[in-house]
Amino acid sequence: MPHHPVVPELAHTRTRPVHWVATAAATAAVVAGAGLLQPAPATGADAKGPVAQTAAPDPAAAQYPLDCHGNPTTVTASATGDLDGDRRPETVVAVRCEAGSGTPPHAVYVLAQDRAAGSPPRVVATLVDTADRQTVEDLTVRGTVVTATLHGYSAPSVPRCCPDRHRAASWRWTGGKFSQQLTEVAPARV
């Protein structure tokens, strides 16, 4: 016959209605406490810096490195997306000097927003320079790729009214910089 140790009877091993009420009250208190003591919502911040900026940089708040000889600049197109994979959107802008007549050349810039509160957007890359003497249409961002149609001139003798070079351009952030791909396209028929 096996030997069983003598264990004193414990009061809590017999269930009574008062025990069920006490257990239900304790469980309700734990659930209510958990609801009140939730962790802060995820913000995308990393351990090294403050909360990640979720709004794309505002093109109207940026200063552009254009020499417009006293004339203002005009943003003619913009598109946003997370181009470098840091979970913070960038804004790509086509901007040019305002002119009384004619069509001044565009510059295409990439804007980023500093993490410091209240800081203005800053230009972090130039995709098209005004010295290239091109106009830009159809500026878009799809995923991490920037695309646009560039209209330019094959020679200085080509009249400025009538660009004769039309290219589809795309830029992708690769190896710490933007790489560009250009493809000649037929001009749009008017």
C-alpha cells in the first residue's frame, strides 16, 4: 500500500460562491488595469532619435537654390513617397523661376523634413538642374521610383518655343544616391 503524505486541508481548495466572486473581481481588476496601462502607440521612432515625421515636406515652405534675378519661384508639380526606405516621406518638386513670358527651365529637387519640430523642409538632392534647360511634365512617385517627362533641346540653335528632345526619365535611390535612367520618347501630338 503506497504511503500518502498527510497534507492539511487548505481553505481555498474547496470552492464556494464567495471564492468565485472574489476570483471574478480580481480578474476584472487585472483586465481594467491592463486597459488603463497600455503602452504608448507606435510612432515609427527609432531608438536614436525623436518621433518620425509622418507628414511629407511642404513644397511651399522650402527655399530653393535658384537664381531668379529677384523674381519669385513657382512649384509647378510635386509628388511624395518614401524614396530611401527610412519610413519618412520625401517630396519631389518641379520648380522654376516665374517669368512674364516664355517658359523658363525647371529644376527638380527632392525635399526632406528635418526631425526637429518647426524646421523647414530642405533640398537633399537635385534630379534636374535649370542649367540643363529642360521643362518637366508628368512628375510622379510610384513606390520608390520618381518619373517625369523631360522636354529639351538638341542644340542651341533650336528655337526655345519648340523643344525637339523628349525623354522619359526615372530616378531610384540606390547605394546612397539617386541613379537616373533616360529613354527617348516621341513627342506628344497636339
